[in-house]
Amino acid sequence: MDAVSFPALSDLRATARVVSLPLVTRFRGIDAREALLLEGPQGWTEFSPFVEYDDAEAAAWLTAAIDFGWHPQPAPVRDAVAVNATVPAVAPAFVPAVLARFDGCRTAKVKVAERGQTLADDVARVRAVRQQLGAEGRVRLDANGGWNLDEAEHAVHALSEFDLEYLEQPCASIDELAELRERIADWDIPIAADESVRKASDPLAVARAGAADLIVVKAQPLGGVRRALEIVADAGLPAVVSSALDTSVGIAMGVALAAALPDLDYDCGLGTASLLAADVTTTPLHPENGALPVRRVEPDATLLEAHAASPERRDWWLARLERCYALL
Ligand SMILES: [Mg+2]
């Protein structure tokens, strides 16, 4: 990136706004999502690595934020992106209310292997989702690496009756994913890699190891839309674009990635703004008729104010911004 288009830290600080948005239901162990938003010459952009991530990991998110705000993005090849509903690790009774937030979505991604829950909890939740979506619906699961090999194999046996589209990151390591893929070869359930792509030092290792049938890619952790497009091309596997529980500003970055992918065979995990009880715009990127439009998002000044993080949290984010900037 050249000096003209690469912003100084003072440029970033000048427009930085830190927000804390309440979630509809507890997700990833949090009740509110914090994000730092920035305005560049291309429009608003988002820097929102989860708070527990270290600076080295968070720096890639800043690279992505700067890229989206300061550089023109690859041309879209579609003007809408079909998305899935996301069902957190809720009790079965809450499943209809969660799905109701995702207008027209034919696919649901269901969180499983939640710490403190049992396989019976997963089975009950997945059954409720399957019942709600009907036979035509697509049900995919995300374990976030929460099972060991034997647990994953056992879970596949218990959950296969629900006609799964794929199983995302059932185990944590690439070796485990590869071994599981062999063990369950007869079950015809594809394995998707997520954390093994975005948290690995080498995002292509999972493809080389033959450890997955498809990959989940996220624009922020992979360093931006262009970098993610390169990774998908190099991996040579089908890709699903997903979000990291971003505000609608960050979702727009994911949508830009999904819109620019040459092939997009799966519904994308970009409907998660529907899990926020509040957003930074009055026209959030919520799915309508199962899809999102391809557009950028400009936050509403009133909402930035209404959901501003506390001064302490703002200082924390600005300090993080400065540390990560120094790593670029
Ligand atoms: Mg995932």
C-alpha cells in the first residue's frame, strides 16, 4: 500500500467511534458487542476483533478495516447475497423466536458443542430447527472446535438424522479434522474449516492437508476482501463468507467479499446483524427474503451517540488501535 492511500494513525483517530451494542441473546459468552468504527475516503469501516484477541491477531482486522475504508474494493459479480439464519446455543423453546429474526432464510447454522451443555442439548436444539425449517430447509452445524475426535464422531452419529448440510469446525486441530473426515466418510457430511483458516498462521494449511470439504472465510480476520479472495482462490475449495458478529458497517465488508467471489454455492453467514438488539444505522443489513443487498453502510450520528461505549472502553479501544497500528 502506498503512502498516499495509507492513513496516518491521526487520520484513524480523527473519525474513530467506539460503540457497544446489546445482543438479543447471549452469544460467544457476551451480552454486548463492542466495535470501533472509522470513516475513510471510501466510506465507513469497522475494526472489531473480539476483546480477548491479542494484538498480533487483531492487527489483521485493522489491515482489513483500513483496506475497506481507504481503498477501492473488487467489483461485485452479484447484487445480493443469500444468507443463513444463525441459531446460538439456546434452548429449543427459543428456536422459533430466533429464526423469526431472519426473514426468508432457507438455511440455518446452529451452534453446538457449547461449553457447559451436553450432546442431548444439541440434539434437542437441532431437532427444533429442523422442525421449524421443514424438510426443504438446510441445517448446518458449528461446533467452534469444541469436540475431541471421539466426541465429534459420536455427535455425527447422533445428529446425522437431521440431514446436515455440513459440519463446521467440529474439532480444533487440522489433524483432527482430517482424521474425522476419514472416520465419517461413509456418512456423507461435509466438513467445513473456520478457525483453522482464520486463526492459523497459514490459512491454506487446512486445504493442503485435505482436512476440509469447504472453508469459511471472514473478511476482517483475514486482512480484508482482497486477501480473503486470494485465500479462497489458492485453497481451491468452495467458500462460505461469514461475519464475526459485526455491526452493519462490518457486515458490509463481508457482503463485499461474498459479492466478489467468482463462485458462491452456499448461503453466507452474514445475517448476524439480526442478533444485535441495536445497530449503528436505521437501515441495518438484516436479511430480507433470505438475502442481503450489496451496499456500504453509513452509521447514523444519533445511534453512534446513543450506543457510545463508556469513556473507559473508548480509551481501551483507542489504545488497542494504536498498538495494532504499530504492528502493520
Ligand atoms: Mg464458525
